Amino acid sequence: MIAVASTYLVAWWNQENLFDEEDSPRRSDKLKRVLGSSIAGWTPALRDRKISQLASVIAAMNEGTGPDLLGVCEVENAFVLQALADAVTALLPARRYEMVHADTSDERGIDVAFLYDPTLFSAPPDQRFQHVVMRRTGTREIVQVNFTTHRGRTWAVFGNHWPSRSGGEHESAGYRAIAGETLAYFHQRVLEVHGPDTPVLAMGDFNDEPQDASLVRHALSTRQRAKVLGGTSPRLWNLMWPVLGAGLGTFYFDNFANVLDQFLVNRNMIKQGSPIRVEPATVQIFRITGMASTGSYPAPIPFGGMGKPVNTDGYSDHFPITVTVTEID
């Protein structure tokens, strides 16, 4: 009997400050004070234009059918996330995304969330978790969803937006080390609670690169597939090393390409016979025409706002990344 496989296109994208309008009634008084004048001039028209730009890219993924599972960060609230899902649906009527939105404790009010196709996955309410990354100031939690696939299997997915490098890369490294330890701990907990064969995918904007200590030493990620398959430690295989080696970047700082956005998978998504498997050769930085600067440095073209010049033909200051995952009967 020939096994039948489902193919899922998974994507991750930092939305670059996808905020609600300046005078949003959905914003807390505390957040209004924190944002201050930085959100001045952010009109409903600008918000909606940015959403339209982002939706056009998302709809172009997966050969024009949209992703099956999308992780995002830097979204302010459920309202803008739903508006984004609706904008994609307007372009792709066959898609009706549902969402998991985590209202995290980040001091700027930016959250981590997932959009997913409910014909392929479900996200049981009791299988959604926010893992606190301890820090003196508020930061984003790591968001875990134990999705159930349409074939009835548990697939643990972690959405990450680790503490930024503001204040200096080395000065802030300890915060990302804590985030890495938090991810490693809950990866191990998944295996303890749901069984040692549970597939795990971690994706996000890690604000560090694949070779940095937060990912290698603390999150236990590696470029070596054999190290993930062998040994007793619950390691993660970082799928972005080929992208890094090619000199590409998901984010550019001072015209240096940085691979901050990454996919990590555990052994249960790569070992022979696994029913849910990643296809590592399919990893790519996704771009459509007009998303990147021309010239020597193909950096993403940001939309701006939040005190920065607005370019209504821009998108985000990060490129999205995509990968294909297959599930076999």
C-alpha cells in the first residue's frame, strides 16, 4: 500500500511594528504612555495599507495559495492580526485562517502569534502556552502550540521573538541566553509529556544568528544533523546554516546580512520513518518583486512608522522564511 502524504508550507515573518491606529480604543492606557509620540500620525489608512502590503506577500507564498501555517511577531493585538488574516482571505478566498494570539508582556506591546488553516490543523485551547522569559523589563514570552494535525497527530510548534540587541549585542546577550534555556527546557518537557517521538518545530526572530551562544549552547541547536539524531540531549537542528553560508540575510544592519529568522527542528522531524518530516532543502528566504532594495545590498524594504519615515510601498524590515513539512499516513 502506497503511503499518502500531506504537504504543509510553513512560514515565519516579523511584521515590523504592525500596530493598530494612533487613537485605537483597543490599546491600554499603560501602552499609550509607553508608545508616546512614536505612534503619532499612524492613521487607519496607513495601518490598512501596511496590512495590504503584508497580505500580498503572504498570499504569494506556496505558489500563490498561501502558507498552511504562519508564525508572526511584532503584531500589537488580535484586531490587526485578524485584519491581516481577512486581507489574505480577500486575495485567496479558499483560505479561512484561524489564529492563536498571545498577548505577551513586552513593554512595547508587540506579540507573537500563529495563523493556521483549520482544515489541516486544530489548536486545542488547553494546548496553548506562553513561557515567560525572565528579564528585568518586560519581554515577549515564547509561545507554544501543540497543534493536532488533520491526521490526529500532535505537533509542537514554538513561536519565538527573543530579546533584542538594543543596548549592544554583547550587553544584551544574557537575555537571549535565558530565552535559549527556556526554549530548551520546554522542548524537553514536550518529549516528557507527549512522548519521546513528538515532533517539534521552533521558529522565530531569535535576534541572534545560528552560530551564537544563545542558540548553540543554550537552546542546544546545531548545524550537525548527526548530533541531533544521536546522543541523549534533546538537540535541535538549525536549518538556516546553508542560508548563512550563502551570504544571505533575513535582516540587514549597516548593510550586513544577518540570519535572525530561523527554523529549528528536533530529531523526530528528521529521523527515518518519522510521520511528520521537514524537507530541509526547501528552506528559503521568501521575496516577491519589489520587496528588496536594488544595488549591492538586497535588504528588505521596510514600511516604517513608529518614528521612522513611512514608505507606503514598503513591507517589513525582515524577509519571511518558508519551509515544507510532510506528513504521511
